[in-house]
Amino acid sequence: MADELYLENIDEFVTDQNRVVTYKWLSYTLGVHVNQAKQMLYDYVERKRKESSGAQLHVTYLVAGNLHQNGHVCHKVAVVREDKLEATKSKLSTLASVHVYSIQKALLKDSSPLYNTDYDIVKTNLQHCSKFSAIRCAAAVPRTPPEAPRAPAPQGQSEPHAAGAVNGHGPPAARATPQQHRGIAGMFAAKAAAKPQDAPKETKAETKEAPSVSAASSKPLIKNNIMNNFFGKAAMNKLKANSVPEQPKEEKEAVKPSVAEPELSPNAVAEKPGKKTESARIQQKDKKSKMKRADRSDDEEERDPENVKKKRKRIKQLQSDSSDEEDVPPSPTPEEERAPSPPPVPALKTELEPASTEGSAGGRRRKRKRVLKSKMFIDEEEGCMVTEKVYESESCTDSEDEFPKPKAPAPHKPPVLPTKREPKEERKNLKKGAAPANRANKQVSIMGFFQKK
Amino acid sequence: MSHAMFSEQAAPTAQGLLAPPSAEPPTFPRVPVSGYSDCSQPFQLGERSFSRQYAHIYAVRLAGMRPGLERCARSRWGNDIALRKLSELQAGEKCCVVGTLFKAMQLQPSILQEISEEHNLVPQPPLPKYIQPSDELMLEDELQRIKLEGAIDVQRLVTGTILAVYGSEQDDGRFLVEDHCFAGLPLPLPWNGPSSNRFVLLASGLGLGSVSGEALLSTQLLVDVVTGQLGAEGEQSCAAHITRVILAGNLLSQNTQSRDTINKAKYLTKKTQAASVEAVKMLDEILLQLCTSVPVDVMPGEFDPTNYTLPQQPLHRCMLPLASTYATLRLVTNPYQANLDGVRFLGTSGQNISDIFKYSSMDDYLEILEWTLQAGHISPTAPDTLGCYPFYKSDPFILTECPHVYFCGNAPHFQSKLLQGKEGQRVLLVTVPDFSATQTACLINLCDLTCQPITFSGFGADSEDRDMEVGH
């Protein structure tokens, strides 16, 4: 019988799984009204105790009622153990409610397991936390669309500031925080999540809201271009670099390059290397590029600041990991070193050719490049820390080549440097090799910033 | 009669859930809000400029309250009384002067003294009260000041109060006070309250993010009662009459302030997270649960992430991504003023009252609350000892209309009193206790302006029967 099923369920939860079964937990788990859950728990207790008087069951109750205290009539709501139930009830002048709060095998010393159980189950059901409650509120509806899209715009821009050292708590619930780590993949997932959001928003929107929605989307578009202009080339380069390691990841990602290109139209020149390398990818995943521009634009402003943040991270990581699949050759960078501020066009042109060959070859290559790095060591003679910027050649992989270089600037320093120091420095440099290299790159030439892989 | 209203309606079905599952259990619709309007515009700051001095706020305060005080003085001491400015005083003449009080206190913390190298002073540790017998009162008006003595309680009064004194100037240059009066209760507002039971739940000092988790279950019980999860059917149907929840400040605990990160170098704190981040996440979840079921007004308090000076601006909705998607969430200022179902509410998160507590001999929060109403000003000690925005056009803390419910949050105990004024004012004064310490919130019945405390408790290892310290 369906009626008896809940008894078996409760039995399983309490005795087999040794859980603390609160009424709320049962209500969410079985999908029933809270009052039914309370009655189910009561029923179970009664039957179990009738069957076997030695049943190992401890029950807590909720007692509520009026209490005369200090001249006030106070409404008291308390969770009590069974052994204190009658005592508590007798203290109250009027009893307002009493029902089973929870059942568990063990005797609870304090009420924190109850709290933890309730907290966990509510946390997993946040989206519909009032579903099984006894009160329905007609006014509790999500805000109307014109308000919500406006919020992401200021939110998106404040994100890089707000996020700070801690990774994203800011974004609305629709965007799952883990996806922020995945860079472009995260952007797509966020967009995918936002798409169903957009769909109900659009269905809800009446004709009068349609102009506001389009106005909102044109505004983000304009913002996009501004944001993209600022980060544009770096963004493009990062896109290329990112899409490679994330090839096995979500398919929609492929749309991003094709999407980003038309939107980054002001940066046509910068796009060429992008297009060349992306063409291969686009061919592979052409069929997926059917997303509407309007949908994407809604998320651009959130993505771009996210991009910025993620891109900065990615740049570091890319240089440090041994990605043999990098499309963008490190060859432009030696050119940067030599000409600290090369004009954009020639630099791009030189990049174009290797890019195209790279694209066609599509292969693995280790390149050696000279990188400006900061070396920090303790100067024994003066007992201070010294930081020096030195060029050292480094392959795409983070490694061996750093060692020879420090010895070159070393001679003019006091040779008191113990040998122990060097392995330490090298270890330090290994770990931080990529990061200072990137920073050094940026400092050397501003174009290096735009021509990032 | 209505004190017990909340429980007595529920009594008949109290044990109804101690039974096998019945058929479809009832759900109760939340009583809708019949009228709401936010009257906190004076407390909302737009463009803020701190380039002005604080002298202006005192000037507009005096100018704003002078007419009312002159009226009070005339009605009290006769129509033919001489109203003088300090510059017009003549020795020996009995007259009435309206001015601002200044209390010179030896123990008052002074930043200038602390940083003064000549004095070589160790900064004074915070004291519960800074009053001393040697304190002196001065009366200031637009141009001059004069020392007061006589029938005036120096210990009780605080700086920034506008009052009228009746007496005469002595030969030694001091003013001998024979009587004094305050602005009195402001003008009454018409009553448009509901005719049936409507409750508003007032709570403050949730104190999320604190080290101890004792109050967490109580907070959850509070949410569950309001959202109708807890309780038997009768209680749930009563809870459906709660039309609003107001959280009066200190949603975060003082522990989230993490002062030590301020002293650390920034590069060492690179990957550390502010303690308030976790607490705000927890707050967001709690607010989400409430917002899906009842309109909630959230006021910031002393320890909440908003500006420090009064009036505190609303918390930013970006901190509460889950809850702010609901239209039922309203993030409001501190102080907060609104019309709820025809009843005018005015209240603060308690900083004004606790500041007066420090500089006055008054010990009782309810007494201080009533005194601010009588003095016609929400926070006279601002900006002297309580941070305040340098207003210059008008002082928004002057009370011009008498609210129906006047509350302050984060009080040590729950207290309430229905005050009747001479001109027909009816005010319910409520000191909302700090929930993290007392696990007590307040239920106000809008129908008849009564207030009932509601306490929550779990059980602990030490004792089950923790009698809540309630009232008086």
C-alpha cells in the first residue's frame, strides 16, 4: 500500500542509514507537505513502539505556546527531547502546538544535529524552499524582467573589483561558480544557463517590455564593444589559446570564436590571426554555431569582466603548462623583446605569417624565447633581498633553461651566495616562473599585452 | 486580550499533528499587504560630499526645532514670556532661551588628545559609560554659549539636544535654570490601521558569522515559524497573518569585522577571505527562505557591510544574489520609516540609543527611546559622538510626525510600552532585543498596537530549560 511505503522509508532512514530524520528533511525527501511529514513521523513512532517496546528510537518534539515570564506573555517555541516534553508543556499557560520534530536512533546531546540536517536539506532545495510549507505567499514572485537584466550590467562591471582574491561569489545563482574556473567554457555554460532564463523572461515580457529588452541588449552590445576594445586583442588571443586546451570540453565553445569575431569587428586586424587559427576549429564544429546574437549579448558584459579576470589567470597558466598544442607561436615574443614598442601593424603582420603556418601545420612545437624575469635572492653581504630583472631563455615548458642565466648576472654580485640558495631560487622560479615572465612581458612592451597567445 | 491572540487561536488544534497522516493538509495563504509605502526618502543619500563642516547640521537643527520649542515654552510658562537669544541676555532678567546643549565631559574620547604627542596619552579603553560628576552643561545658540546650572539634570542630558530653558543669567555669567522643556511628542498622524489581526515580526541582531552556533537553530526556528513550516495547523494559520518581517540591523555578528586584517600588509592578506563573506552567504540563504514566503525589510546595523555614518544606506543587492531576485525583499536604510497597512513605523538599528546610553545616566533602553521621542530628535548625539553625514540643508533626524510604532534594534532586553500623548498621539515603543543573545523577536499586532515577544530555543548539553530574560 502506498500509505505504508512511508513507514518503510522512515524505517530505512532511521535504522539502516542511521539518519536524524527531521520533519523538514522528510518533507523534502518524500516530497510531501510539512504537516504530513510530521504526522508520518508520529505514526511511525507509535507503530514502532507498539511492535517492540524496546525499540531504539529517540524523538524530539516541537512545543509552542504562551509563557508568563517577567510580566510579559511570551510566545515560546522550543524543540525539546521527549523526556522533557511533559515538563515543558506544563510550564506553558496555553499550548499552541506540539508535534514531532525529529526521530533518530541515538540520544541527542544537543540540537545541533537537528540544525545541520535541516540546513543541509534546505541548502540543496533552495530554489523551492517554500514548496511544502503550509503558507503560500502570492507576493513572493521573482522580480519582473526589466529590473533583473539591469542588475547584471552594474554587477558585471563590479565583479572584477568585488571578486578580488576570492573566486566569484557575486554572480547570480544562474551561474554556477565552478564554471568560472573554466574560462571560456564557463562563459558558455553561463550563457546556456542564462538562455533558459532569457526564454522565460522573453515569454513573460509583454510588448511594452520588448523595446526595453532590445534597448537593454543594445546597451550591453555597446558596452561589449568598449570592453572588447580594451581587452580585445588580448581577449582574442586568449580565446585562441583557451579553446585549444578545452577542445574536449563543451561543444558550444566553438560558437564563441565565431561569435566573438563579428562582435569584435573594430579590431579587424587583430582578428586575422584569430580567424586563421579558429578556422580549423570552426570547420570541426561548424554545426554548433547557431546561437542568436541577442542571447549572447545579454551575457557579454558578464563574460567580459569574467574574461578579463580569467584571461589574466589563463595567460599565466598557459605559459607554465606544457601545452604542445599552442597555436600561437611564441615567436612574436622575441621580436617584442628586441623592439620594446613595435608598431602594432608590423608586429601583427609578423604574427600573421607564423600563425598561418602554425594553423596549417597545427602542430606541436617547443619554442625557445627570451623572457624578462625578476630574480630575487638574499644578498649575504648586506643582508638584504635583492630583486633583479634578467633575461633568460625559456621554452614553452617551464623549466631547465632558467638555470644557466642567473649565473650570468651572478658574477658581479658577491660570490658569497651559498649554493643552497640557488636551488631554492630555482624552485621559487619554477613555481613562479610563468607569472613573472608574463608580467615581465607586459612591462617590456605594451604590444606584448595585445599579442598574447 | 490580543497579547495571547497568537497562541489562543492556535490552541484548539495544538495536538492535531500527533496523529497519522490525514488527507490533503491545508495551506494558508499569506495575508497580503494592503498598503505599503516607504517614507525613508530623507534618509537616502544620493551624491555624498564630505567637504562640509558639521557646524551646519547644528545650525539647521536649531533653526528647524526653534519654532516648535518656542511654542512649547509659551504654552508652559505663559504667553508673555520673554524669548531671548543669548546675545540679548540681561543679568537678572527672567527669560527663556532656546539653544543646543553641549555637555563637556572629561572622559569623552577625543581623537585629538589621543594623538597629541605632548600629552603622551595611552588611548582610553572603551567604557560602558563616559559620564562623570564633573560634567558640565552649556547652552549654545547661533552666536554664543553659556554655562547652565540649576534645575537641570546634567547627567541625564546629552550633547546635541535642542531645548528651551527658563531662568536668568547670573552675575558670574552662568545661567540659572528654573525649568526646562523639550519639543515634546510630534504631531499625531491619523490612524488607518487594519481592523483584523495583522502581525509584523521585528527581529534584530541575527549575528550571523559568529563563532558560536547556538543561535543558529533558533534563527532557523524563527524562519520556520514565519514561513509556516513549524507548528500545528492553528499556529500556521496564525503565522499566515504575519504580513511583514523587519530585520533591524546587525544581521552579521561583530566577529565578522576582523580587525586584524586591517593591520596586516595587503600582500599577506592576498588570498584570505573576509569573515563577512561566509556570513553574507548564510544571510542570503536565510533571506531567500523568508522572501519566498513573506515580505522582508532588511535594515543595516553597526556590523553590517554598509557605510558607518548615520543614516546607513541599504545593503547592496549584489551581496544577496539569491534573495534579491524576489520582489518581497526590500533593502532599506537605517533609520527606516514606512507606512505598513496604514500604520507608521519608524525605527533604527539601535546605534542612536546605545550612543545616548554611553553619555547619559539613563540606563533603560526603553526610557532612552521614549526620551528621544520627547526630545523630538532621533539621534541628538550625532554628529558629536555618533558618526553622521554632514547635512546642511535640513536635519532628517528631527521628528516632525509622531509614528505609531517607534522601535530600536539590538537592545539588551525586550521591552514595550504604549505611550499616549497629550494631543492624541498613540505610540507603541518597542526595544527589539538582540536575537543572537536572547533568541527573542517581537510580534506586533497592527490592529491594536500590542506587542508580544516570541522566543525560540533548542536544547543543549548543559540544560534544557533556559529561561529567557524577558522584559523589565
